[in-house]
Amino acid sequence: MTDPIIELRRASFGYTDRAVVQAADLAVHAGEVVAVLGPNGSGKSTLVRGLLGLNDHLGGEVRLFGQPRDSFHDHARLGYVPQRHTLSASVRATVEEIVAVGRLSHHRWWRPVVRSAQDVAIIDKALDVVGLSDRADADVSTLSGGQQRRVLIARALASNPDVLLMDEPTAGVDAANQHVLQTVLARLADRGTTMVIVTHELAALAGIVTRIVVVQGGHIAFDGTPDDFAAHRDGFGHDHHHHHHDDEPAPGRTHLPGAPSAGPLDPREGARR
Ligand SMILES: Nc1ncnc2c1ncn2[C@@H]1O[C@H](COP(=O)(O)OP(=O)(O)OP(=O)(O)O)[C@@H](O)[C@H]1O
């Protein structure tokens, strides 16, 4: 078996000297799609950000692609879509320009950035995967929140990462756009993309997820297959049923078949076509 892409051994992460995630053991291998579940404040974001080096590493080991994280510098291999992040309204850039930023990590900083034919092809492909090819020249400030999250996923994809880490990619997104995002994630899973997805919406990822990790009170309380999870879920005190307000689909709404075009459920979209 090859080295895990991500490996934590008794790893603790937190903020200054407060350990939020404690003694976490986790190994993610190529091709896995891992859903990270758990109640609000349990430490899911802290875990994902911690393994990326974005908060304090307070103990244990973190290895990326078989190397200790401190000696790992090939950051383009990790794509990260942060939580509740949309693009600032003050950004004056087109969708395509934002996605092109994902290519920067493949250019030497001391050379002028000239976009190669390969860059262009990868950018086009990333836009296609998230269903935004037809909006490539649109100003990002004119896109809905859900579309902006898809731009950020495309930007992460454009760096051709070996693993994509996403923190609640469907949070704060309306039902129609959530369905589009689900389609995007399913397409990525079909292509064999390794993913770690923090979510409160496991049902939306059914059929995609190969493994479930539950974080509770800063500890990994469960790590197993979706079948094991289904068999054990009553042991988790129903915490994972705790819906995040942002992620809760609007009552009475049905998902539109035939994504990726978000369609008439999002009035903002229709107005702009
Ligand atoms: N930047 C920060 N500085 C200090 N404490 C923080 C910071 N970010 C998070 N925390 C604390 O860490 C704990 C875990 O937060 P975290 O965001 O990891 O939880 P989560 O499981 O991702 O929650 P949610 O489902 O609400 O996104 C919380 O007690 C939170 O207050």
C-alpha cells in the first residue's frame, strides 16, 4: 500500500495553547472520499485547518504524502476550499481570472506569469467541472453565493491538487445550488479525486462518500465505512443529526433534476441571463 496522502498520529491542534482537537489518529488514502461530521464547535474545521498548518500544531505527528509536514513544501498538491468563504464584493475580477489564480503555484515566482496552453486547458476544464463555463467572463461580484463557492472549488481544482479539502461546501447555499454542488462533488468522485469534506449534510453526499469520520468534543469518535456508520449511528447520541442552520434545505423545496444549470429556483440567476 502506498503512503497515505494525509496521516495524523496522536495529532493535536488549536489556538495558542488551547488544544481543540486532541490526539487525533487518521489516515486518508488516494481515492477516498471522507466526510467529516460532528456537532457545531466539535473541532471539524480546526482538524482540517490544523493538518494544513493553518492553526497551531500542539502535539503528535502530521505527515503529508509520506513526509513530515514541516518538510513538505509542495502545497499545490493540496486544494483547500475554506468555510463560508465567498469572494469579496470589492474584487473586480472575472470568474476566469479568479480560477487562473489556481495556476500560480505552478509558476516560478521570479518569472513573469505567461499563461501556457496547458494552463488555459486546465482552467477551462475546472470551469466545466463546476458548471460555470458559460460565466467565465462574468464579474465574480455578479454571481450568487453558491456560484462563488463553485468558483473557489474551480480555483482549487485548477492547481491540479492530489487531494481536495472542503469545509462545508454547501453551507449557506440555496437548495438548487446545493444540488448543483452535489453534482460537482459526484463528478469529482467519479474522476477518482481524493476528498475530505466537512459537512452537516451527509444525505447529500450519499453514494459519494467512502468513509465517515465523526469529531466530537475534539476527539475522533468514529472512523469507518458508511455502512458501519449506519449500523452504529445510534451510539453517537444523535449529535450528527444536529443540523447546521446554513445547511438546512428550505422546507418544501425539491431538488431540481438536471443540474448543473441552477435554473429558475434561484431568482437572481434568472434575472441575469
Ligand atoms: N480562530 C480561533 N481562535 C480561537 N478559537 C477558535 C478559533 N476557531 C475556532 N475556535 C474554537 O475551536 C472550537 C472548535 O471550532 P471549529 O470551528 O473547529 O468547530 P466545527 O466543528 O468546525 O464547528 P461548525 O460546525 O460550527 O463549523 C470552538 O470552541 C471554537 O470557538
